[in-house]
Amino acid sequence: MKYTWIFSFLWVTFFARSQQVDLSYYLPEDYSYDQSIPTPQSVLGFEVGEWHASHDQVVHYFKKLASSSPRVQIIEYGQTYEKRPLIMLAISTPANIQRLEEIKTMRSQLRSTNKAVNVSEIPLVMYMGHSVHGNEPSGVNASLLSAYHFAAAAEVAADLEEMVLLIDPAINPDGINRFANWVNMHKSYHMNGDPNNRELNEAWPRGRTNHYWFDLNRDWLPVQHPESRGRISQLQQWLPNIVLDFHEMETNNTYFFQPGIPSRNHPLTPAKNFELTEKFARYHARYLDDIGSLYYTQESFDDFYYGKGSTYPDVQGAVGILFEQASSRGHLQENIFGSIAFPFTIKNQFTTALSSFEAAKDMHDELNQYMLDFYQEAKSEYEADNNRAYIFGSKDDYGRVYHLVDMILHHDVRVYSLEEDVTLNGVPFEAKKAFIVPLNQPQYRLIKSMFETRTDFQDSLFYDVSAWNMPMAFNLDYMALSSSILNLAKVEELEKDLERDKGQVIGAAGAYGYAFEWQEYYAPKALYYLMDKGYQVRVSHEPFQTDVGQIFRRGTILVDKGASEKSDAVFFEDLQAAAEQSSITIYALTTGYTSGVNLGSPSITVLEQPSIALLVDEGVVSSDAGEIWHLFDQRMEIPITLLPTGRVAAADLSRYNVIILPSGSYGVFNKGAVDKLKSWVENGGSLIARGTALNWLTQNDMAPFSFQVVEPEETEGQRNYADMARERGARITGGAIFKGKLDISHPLGYGYNSPDIHVFKTGNQFLHPSTNPYANPLVYDDQPLASGYIHPTNLAHMSGKGVIQVASRGRGRIIGFVDNPNFRAFWFGTNKLFLNAVFFGQTINPVSAR
């Protein structure tokens, strides 16, 4: 077998170098193909693997297949941010293609019926998802082969009578196009595979991520992006038995397929899932043996976080299978085995698509039965559970509650709106601002995963995060209920396509002034909208009470026409527009003679409209930058300049009053750039830094942040070499939730009503609190761990350490965030801390800063 593999590898390398790639290299032997079905080359003009197919070329080919074969129907399920269509093919027999909706209905019986189900009569569904990471191209290019093979091969026709294939060629079209364009524009016709070649070294931000630089393979559960929302909607309709997830890994590897490391499966996933995955593995091994490919299994990756593509199916009664192919990262690259050519990577991926198809055919009844059993067992687990429902809400912020409800509804979970006020265990929940999720429904296990807290684990290593409690992420009141409450209080079941409520203005045009509080999630959106219209806006640093007894808290925004020459009627229309689009309530004020402070008080500060530069490009962590960009551009509709680090030295920084440094190294800055940034802060700018950018600021004498150095464990004697990776890896904080204490009287704490808050932490950066106690608006609690895994040594360092710290330099402020308040776009509960830094950083008293 060794010599078979070497021959195969050298064959691919030779023909890739000489551009002599042939379809017969990929296709299995002894199959006959319908000549009326177009091959990829006949449509694209090049053979698969000769060039990297762009997304539009893949879509073009799939449309040709759909118009040529009665086995194929194309499904468009959304658009990316860059307006590329999200598509997949449904492939089955012509008769099945005519009754796809009926098949969906049949499959829904596996999840929700109490009737006897004949699993052998229900068609099996296998979903094939390719290249969620855009620079892992063997997947999307292999999808061309899978589509052709299953649409044209005569020998699969009988098997398709009991099966529907869903081929999603490009989960991340924007990233795929970005990468394909890069490698194609740098391809030589005579390749040498040198890893230093520009083709093999993408420019920042690289093609892995979507338009806003998010890793879409972490978004299956949060569903914050259109690619994920459309795909999950389809999966909830189809309920596939198998979800194939085609990826790539580093070049000096072979081929991985699941099962992953057994001890790292989520406890809510049945053991049977691992058994079925291992059963599939035998098919993959046999097929890869036949073509002489090297592979491995059960030594890498895990199935713990349900937000990943190969793990989300495991909590849906399906079997998710991850494939990881060593990447050529272009058309040809040297590696430790010699060279790896693009066609070879594609062939491996296509081969495991074929092996999966055979396994699915052979396991048809077993897989349908497993899904049926999965949901019946979930019902039994519910009956043994002491809890019957979860309730969550916020009396002051509809926006955050809405977004959590929207997320939950997207996973085919029933949610009820509370229609009357109730108090439970001393916690008030208000009508229309609180929601109930009963556990007595098929998605019991998924619901438990979103609401549970967990601090005990079988393993101490995690491929991704170890906790994702959603009410904590959204900073909401919540509790488990021993009663479903549905029969104890007035409730109303929500529709799946929930729309956000519109805000309103209470009062009339021509009032003395107008005010709105800062608690609502979209209050910053309204503030910027009114700033951009030219109105004067101020923030109150003290609470006040109106003549009719209404109390406004710290952070309240006051709006008047200022220098604007607009009429009262136009002003009022703009206020109404701001309220409606931001789901806030704006109140008309009849007098400035308020109690607490008057409306002309020096405790009320005029705000300057933010002009924001976000540093991007080399040296910057693209995911951190993308989360910030997305927050402002998509959520708050605030323009933001993406300023490349290489332009800082030459740029006119005076046009910005806020500059944001995402986590990064910033070694690209020369002394001139550093001095220019220092001068900009000294002249009154607000510099906001995150993560390792704080270390860079400290090293360059821009801010006096001080960090706890975590020393390695001191041991003497002998330790097992085989345990080294595990023991060192256990000290990495991969992602957990911690309790913090927030100073809600501080401008960075405006909009929060309680000092108790949850933050998400990755990494082992521990910030010593400032000796100025007013410079520490957010610190970790004395007992900080809320949910997830952290090594005991690291946990010991956390108590009382800083999460946010403020320093001053000249007339400016430097605001440092250790932990990520914008994590993966679903950590809604801490977004406002970051927005407060942008809008209110200018108002922080310098005496309070470090």
C-alpha cells in the first residue's frame, strides 16, 4: 500500500506540473455516465483542479446541471453580504425530485410524531457541506465532481430511490472567491511548489472568513450571518441524517476523518453517535486504501461545541462527520512527503463523498431509526428532568431579548411570549419583555446546551470554546422553572419570522427638549443617527427626574435642535425615525427645571460625533477587527474607516477622534508611526485597544498597563513525554464565561442596571488593577468562574484582575479591553461596553484614569 500511495502522489504531482489533468483521474472505475449531462470542463473550460473555480463558476455549472438532469433541483436559500447567491443541489431520482416537499414532511415524523414510524419507507437525506473556510478549496472543487457523478452516473440511480443528496458547494462564497482570485492571479504555468511563493501566501485578511472576517464554522448555533441563517433554515426543514463537513488543515499532514478524540464529545450527545461515526470511518478507510492515500482518525479535533459544522448535527439526531485534507493552499506546494498537488486534495475529498454515500445506503434504516430514537430519548430525558422550562428577559432592553429569541426560533424551537407581569423567586419578569422556552419539545437537548452551566469536564482540552450559555452572553435575567408556567400565566406562542418592535416618541413636536435612556441595545444607533442629522446631543452623568415624576438614569441622552435650522416638524420626524428603527422610546420634556440636576447642569456633557478609524491589515487579528467592523456597520449603521496599519504613518489622523486597535502585534509600526499615535492621543483622541494590543501599548510606553506573568508549573524529576501536549494544552483558556463587577456609575458602565455581568474570555492575559481605583470600571469577581473550563492555576490569577482599564495621556484617553466584548457577534451583553468607550470615552474625567 505504501508504494500505491507514493505512485498516486507522484502521478498527481507530475500531471499538476504539466497541466495534464483528466476527469478519469477522479472518477471511480466501472461507472457509466449519461453523455447528455455536462462535465465540469465542458462548462467551465478547464478541468477540475487545473484552476481554482470561483464561486460564480460553480453556480454556473450547478445551474447547467439542474437544467440538464431530471435528477437535480437547485435550491437558493439566501445571499451573502457581497450579494452572492447561497445555493445547493438536491439530487435524487426524478420521481423524488417531484415530491421533495412530501419527503420533508415524511422526515419530520422522525422528530415530532408519537405515531409508529416505518423508518425503511422514509428517504434518507445526506447533506454535503463544502469549504466553510474559503481558503480550504479542495471542498468546493470536489463538489463539482460529486454533483456530476451523482447527476450522471447510471449505477447510482437505484440507490437514489431511497435517498436525497443535498450538495452545498460553497458555504462561504465570499471567502471562496477571495481565495480563488488570489491563487489564480498568482499561478505560474510552470510551478515549483516553493512554499515562499506569493501564490501560497495570501494577503491579509486571507480567504478563510466571510465578508466581515468571521469564521462561519463557529456560527452554526449563533446564526448571526446570512450564510448560517439560510443554511440552518434548510437543515431544519430537511433534517438530514448525515452532515458531511469538508475542510483542510496544514500542508504537512495527511487526511483526517472522524471520529475525533472520544473523551471530548459533548455529554448531551448519545454514545450511539460515536458508534455510527466509527462505522462510517470503516468505509472511508476502505475507499482511501483503494486509492493509496494516508489518513488518520481519533487523534485530533472534537465534538464538544455545538456551533461547529460537524457537531451541530450531533444535537439534531444526525451524524456530523468532519473531513480534514492536508492543503496545497494553491496549485502545488512542497511538504514533508514531497509535494502536494491541488488535484490530489480534491480527489481525497471526492473519495470520502463516495464512501459516505455507500455507508449511507447500507445504513439507511439504522440512521433513520437513530434519529427517531434520538428524539424519543430526549423526551424521556425531559421527563426525568427536574426543570420544565427556562424563562429569560430584561425589563429595560428589548433589543437584546429580541435577538436571543430570534436565535432560538431559528433552530425550530417553540418560544412563548409572556403576556402578563410575573415575579419568580423574587425576580420580576415583565409582559412582552420576557419569554419562555419549554423543555417538553423535540429540541430538548439543544435547549439544555444553550441554557446550561457546566464546570466539570471529562477532558481538559477543547478544540473550541467550552461554554456558551446564551442568557449570560446576552446579559439577561433567566432561571430554570420547575413548572412550564404555560398554564400558570398568560402566554402567546411566537411565529418563527419574528420582527423587532418599533420604538416611539411620547409627546409632541416643539417640546422643550427630548430624552431617551441608554439601556436599550440600539440606543447608540439612534444617537449616531441624530448626531448625523446635525442635532445637539448631550449625555447626563447624573440621574434626574422630570416635573411629572419620571426618573432618567445616568447615561440618558438629551436631544435638542442645537444649531440646526430645521423646523420643529422635521426635527420631530427625525426623532420618530430614530425611535422606530432603534426600538427605543424617546420622551418629550416640558421644562429644564428637573430635580436631581437641571438640564443645563455641568453634569450633562455635549457629545462629539465619533469619527472612527479601525486599524486593519498586517499585525491585526482579523477576526477581532471583523467583529468590531460588523458591530458598527451592520448593527449600529455607523460608518467606520478601515485604516491599514501601513498607512498610519502617512495618514492625517486629525480627521478621527476615535482610533481602535484590535488585538494584534503592531510590529509593522515604525517609530514615526508610534510617535504620531502618541501625539494624536495627547491632543484629545480616544484610543481603544483590545487584547494583545494592550501589551503593545505598554511595550511602547503609550499606556502603563501591567500584566500578571503566569509562570510555568515548577516540577522536578521525571514526567511522561507522552503527557506533555495534554498537560500544556490544559493550561490554555480556550473560551469560558466569567463573572465580572461593573461600576455602573462610570461612563463605560452606562446602560447597565446591575454591577453583575458575564464576560467571555479566551487566553491567559491577566491585567493588574490600576492603583487608581477609579480607573478599573470592570474587574473579575472574587469567584469568577461561571461556566466552562479553566486550569486551576489560571483561575487563581483571575480574582479582582482588570477586564477594562482606563489610562490618560495628555488630553486623550486610552481604554483597554482585556476580553472580547464583541465575541463572534453573539455576545450581545457586552457590546455596549465597547460602544460606550466610543461615544463616552471623551467624557471620562482624567483624574479617574490610570
